[in-house]
Amino acid sequence: MAKTLLPDDTIIIVGGGIPVSEYRAYFENAFGKGFAPNGNLQEWLNTQTGKTVQRAATDYGNTPPQDMKELLTHERFDEISEADKEFICAFDEKMSSFGYDCGHCIGGGFCWGKYMIIYAQTGSKGKKVAARIYVREGKLILRLFFTGIDKRRAYIESAPPHIKNAFLAGSRGDCNCSPRKENCKTRKVYTLDGNVVEKCSGAVYEFPNPTVETLPDFIDLLAAFYPIRK
């Protein structure tokens, strides 16, 4: 028996008692199975809060994708400085050359900040994420994702301090498993400057206040881990 869909006049309120699965069923009926802008339906729903499901579907179907510069002109992003908007636009353009994009979406930031931009691999079913930009208290934080850090040891050891310091030992990102788990799936163990570093928190490899001036350093770092797809 087919699942009963939400009424068209249902107001979208994430966390308001309606399971995300019911919103999913409604929008998949309208746009096809697997509907999830930028690979994350819940984040998209956060940007549609207060609309009816019918209005959200109509807007999505009728609104052509905006480039990042146009998207940032929306009033809700007025708290982001012009310098930070410039960085976001420049970073967005560079990420496309690596085969990653944000799906023309700036979603809610959940516990990481007010807004979040997620850069996932295009044309990939797994939607591998390489970077996120958080807008937290009106400031930007660039969060990058890495594997195989030991293989890039020489690059990191010679990187500028604002890059290298994110990989060094310190309290941020220390193991918070209690009791400590030897098989922690999120732990990264690598060696820098002869010292073993262990990190397993999701808060590591954050770069606060990135600028257009430091953008080339971040792009070089990403190129070391994510070779540009031909």
C-alpha cells in the first residue's frame, strides 16, 4: 500500500514532530527517489522552515540554481562581512576545479554555527566531503577533511604556520572516547617533526578567519590531498 503523503499545506518545521522520512516521501513523490539537495535533505529543509511543503516544492522547481555571489546577496546573509563573502566566492570557484561543489546551497549549521556550506564530490554516489565552511558568530571557519596524513608529512612539515599548526598536538581534537577505545574509527594517528600525533574529534583541522590572501595556501593543501580530477 502506498504511503500517505503529507498534506500540501503542512508547514515545514524541522524537529517539530514530523519525521524527516515523511518530508522525504513528499519531495521524492514530486522530484523522484533520492531527492536531497546537496546530498542532505535535512539541511535543505532547514532553509525552507516556515514554508508549506507545496510552496517549498514549487520554489525548488521554479528557481534556477544561483551562483555563490548571487546567493550571498540574500538578506539573511547580511551579517557576513564583504571580505568573508569574497573568500567564500573565491573558495567556491576553486573547489569546482577539484570536482567538488556545494549544490548551490547554504544550509543550517546545527551545532557548528548558524550556517554551513558543504563541498561534496560531484558525480559520486558516496558524496565524499572535502571541506565545509561554517558561519559562527558572524565569522568564518574553514573545516577541511583529510586521510593519509603521514603520506603528506613532508608537505605539512614545510607548510606555513597557519596550515601546519592545525595538524600539531594540542588539546583540540584529543580523544574524547570514555573509556578510551583502541579501535576508535575516527582516530587519526600520524607523525610530524618526529612526534606522534593522535586526533579523533570532529573538530580538528579547522582554520578560523580564512582570507582571500591565505586562500592559495588552503588550495595548495587541498591539492596535496585531493589531486585535481581530469
